[in-house]
Amino acid sequence: MGNKVMEFYDKYGIKEWYRLEESSYSRINYLLHMDFIEKHLKEGMRILDAGCGAGRYSIELAKRGCKVTLFDISSEQLRIAKEKIQEAEIEENIEGFIQGDIRDLSQFKDEEFDMIICYGAPLSYVMENREKAILEFNRVLNKKGLLALSVNNRWGIIKMVLGSRNYDFFERPEYWNIEEVIKTGDLREHEMVSQPPRHFFEGKELEYLLKCNGFKEVFLGGSPCISCGNAEIINDFNTDNRGLETIFKIELETYTKPTMVDNGEFLLAKAKKK
């Protein structure tokens, strides 16, 4: 599984850097992810960006004075991240670029980090090994450490496909393995899906996973929840449009409501180490 994910993101290349800025919808998604951790960020704290991709979040954390270690399975994504960090001139707050798999953080000592972010759904790719990854996160966090992650959302993906008007998806449910995804959350390898197999989570499932593997005070969010399935409409707004500003304010008010967290493209979670 790890090799397939590595190969996918090596080929995906620079598109990962632009992914969170390519549209108004993507920008909302990025801003909600940042809002989810904003109040926890402190100058000088040591953060592991696990599954850092091209480094968008790492750069923002480093600009806030955090000491960031970038960790990713793709050497190409790390190369791009290093280049973008040099362009941003924030190397003094970067503690390292390390290639690896979130199921094995043996490069790091116990209780080494104050915070871990695992954004963009790396945990979804490890499938049945998700407990192993969570235990590794727990091990390298200090006693007061915070884990913040985002995973693929089981019901959000259905909303997105419906919003994209992919009628074939609903007309051929057997071909698209819809029943399996609904019942198990697993999207196995498929000839029409470019990404490797993934697991799509529900809120209660993710909360249970964290609480059973060394975490407490789990807090959930959905990103974005109002806009999910409506990307085309959101992208009709210009970035400086007041309507877009209104939509974002609504997202901020709703994305962590318990009734909304299962509606987003991504399911957010943050929790403290027990």
C-alpha cells in the first residue's frame, strides 16, 4: 500500500501545491483546516507535519514561529516543499525533511513533539493499519501534546459525486462499489479511480479510534460542510466577492457542530494525549 501512495504522489507532483489554492472552494477548505488548530499554535512549539505534501501547512506554521519537521512518503513532495520553504524564507523554523510512512515513526524519539498535524487524509490511505499509525502518533507526542488530523469523510464523498453530476455513479452502483463504501467505508482499487485505495470515516468511528489508542477530549469538525457537493456554485464567486465571504462565515459557524461534522469532504479531529 505504501508504495502505491508514494508513486501516486510522486506523479501528482506540483499539483499538490496548487490543490488548496486552485479555487474558492479549495481555499475555504484550507482556511477551515487552519482555523481548527489556530488557537493551539504557540511560537517555538515543535510540530510534526505528518503527510506534509508540498508544505502548505508547514509554511504557515513556520511563519507563526513554530518549529516544524516535514514528514512525507513522497520524495517528490518533500522536494517541492523544500523549494517552497526556501522561497518563503522561513528555513530557520524548519527542523528537518524526512521521508517515511506514518505507520512507522521510528526516526523520532518518544515524546518528541508538542503537536502533530496529519492533514489531507494520510490516515485514510493506511486502511487497516490506522491503529498502528495512531499509536505511533501517540508515542512521539509529549504528555500534553495535541494531534490534529483530517481524513476522507464517508458521506461527504457521496455529496461531492452528486454535486459533480456524475450520474453514472448512481446508475451503476455495483460497478462503483457504492454498497461496500457505505457499509465498510473502504474504497478499494478501481479502474476509474486514480488514487490508491482509501478508507472513508464516520465521525463516531474516528472518535472511537482515537479514544481506544491513547487519546482523550476528541473534538470533531467537517471541512467544508456547507460547501461540500456545491463546489461549482462556490467557484462562481470571485475571491473578493462578498457572497464568498458570507459563505465562509457560515462555514465557520457550522463546521464543528455535532450535527454537521459528517457532511464535509474531510472529517477533522483533534485530541489530547492521555
